[in-house]
Amino acid sequence: MAVQGPTLRDVQASSNTASSPFFVWREFVWGAVAGAFGEGMMHPVDTIKTRIQSQAIISGSQFQNQKNILQMVRALWVADGLKGFYRGITPGITGSLATGATYFGIIESTKKWIEESHPGLSGHLAHFIAGAAGDTLGSFVYVPCEVIKQRMQVQGTRTSWSSVSMKDSISLKPGMQMYGYYTGIFQAGCSIWKEQGLKGLYAGYWSTLARDVPFAGLMVMSYEALKDVTEYGKQRWIPNPKYHVNGSLEGLLLGGLAGGFSAYLTTPLDVIKTRLQVQGSTARYNGWFDAIRTVWMTEGIKGMFRGSVPRIAWYIPASALTFMAVEFLRDHFNDGQNNDNSQKVANLSIDKKGSYLQKVV
């Protein structure tokens, strides 16, 4: 069989999609499980990243005096102990369930739709669009969870929050709190709704999309590109079918590379999103563009990339674990379906554009 354009795995995935109405449904489930798994494992690192990025709002200190990673870890441990690192994990996992489900579910269905209806957009561009579309749909659930999660992360324990929330630097008026202490996801959601309405729950929504749409597109495109390179390498250097590269291990390595690369490029957008969501009703920044201008003018390029190391340190293993989990679930729970279609795939070849399937005569 001669294969040009899309790799064998793309043909197999398309055949699976066409032959089973449950294929996309399974992708939603696998994505949800994988997303929650990655978030749960890496939440402490995300807490450090959030605290580093929000120091200018919470402490009111000048950027020259802000804590680095090790200083922040030590300060959080001394103030809140192990519990502080896991504050906000419930809304974090809840948001990741929704995002992971839509991310992988929409990716597969969108990729197939683009390849069938707009063959000229197939390939890496289709992967970028699919990733962006999946993350955009998940944002309706993810953003409120992100707002709650990040505010709980910067609060720490009740004692820690009480020691800083009365400072004039984060108050509208002397003696007025930034916002009350959140005891859980539901209490936090009700409190934000009562104080700020829907606008509060979706604080930083557009900045979230500005960060996540390019990030999601870049990560999927990078992952699929790395998969193509890997497939080419396996066909050239490991032609013997007896040797097989474990799909979960492949997902672990390639997912980590794709996640770290995409995370670094979108760090400035993440800084702006975090500050808009954490500031609450203090309104230090009057919108997305004002936040960019203020951070750039007061903190420079260093401020725009603040928290890039913990962000990358979070996304490399989180993305690796997420893609590993998805590949593992696909390999172990779609085996029967893959076997049913193995004969069909063996009888298929791709034209140069990779947009039409042709039977080999």
C-alpha cells in the first residue's frame, strides 16, 4: 500500500469515524477523563504559576520585589502548608472535564468535516482549526471554573487571605475587602454571581479565548505534526512490522513537547488573563488592552513572560499525561473497532492531496 499525504493513523481514524456512530462520543469521554487526570496531577504547579502572575494585584508590590519560583513555593508552604497547593482543585478538575471532552471530541469531528467538505484546508491547518473550535466550545464551562479556581488559589487558607485582603493596595476603599473568602466551588460561584453577576463569572472571557484559541490550535497542530514526523521515522527506520512503538508512550513524549512549545508562546496572553480574572471588583485594569499596556509600561517584557517557567513546567507533564491517557484509552477501548476496520484500511490508498479515498484495484 502506498500512502501519500495523511498517515495510516489518519486513514484508520477516518474509517473508525465513518463506521461507528459512537466514535465521537467515545472521544468526548476519553478527552474528559484525560483532561481531569492531567489537571489533578499538575494542580500544585498551576497554583504556583497563578500566584506568581497575580503578585502585582494581591500584594501591591513593585515588580522588582516580586517572588521567584522558589521563594513563592517556600512562602506558600510556610503560610498554608500542603493544603495551599491544592486550593481550587475542584473547579480546576470540573473545568478540565468540560474542556477535555469538547477539545478531543470536537477535534475529531471537526477534522473529519473539514477534510470532507473543504479538502483544501486539510492537513495542519485543519488540525489548528479543530483544536481552536474544541477549546472555544469548552470555554463556556471552563472560564467560570477558571475564575473560581484562580481566586481560590491566590486566597490560600482563610488565615492567609485575611492577612492580606484588608491591605489598601487591593481594596477599593480602606477597610473594604477585594472579595470574601471562598469555602468551595458552589459558594464561590454564588458569591461572585451575587456581587458581580454574570460578568464576574466570565471575567477575562475574551482574554481567555485570546490565549486558549491560539494555544489549543498550536498544540494540536504541533502534536499532529510531530506524529507525522514520528510515523515517517518509523516507516523509514523501523519497517519491520514486528516492532511496535507503544501509543501511550508516544503520546506522552509528543504531547509534552507540543504542550511546552505552545505554552511558552502564549505566556503573555496567560499573564493578562490571570490578572483580569484575579482582580475582582478592584478594577486595576480597564479591559484587555489596558492590561497589556499597563503591564508592558510598568514591568516590560519580563512582566509579560512572568510565570513562563512554571507554566511550561505545568503544561509539559500535563499535556503529556493528557495525550498519553487519550492514546491509552483509544488503544484499549477502541481495539475491537480498529480490528473490524483493519481489513478496510489495508485496501485503501490516498491521492497526493490526501482528500479522497481510492480503492486499490
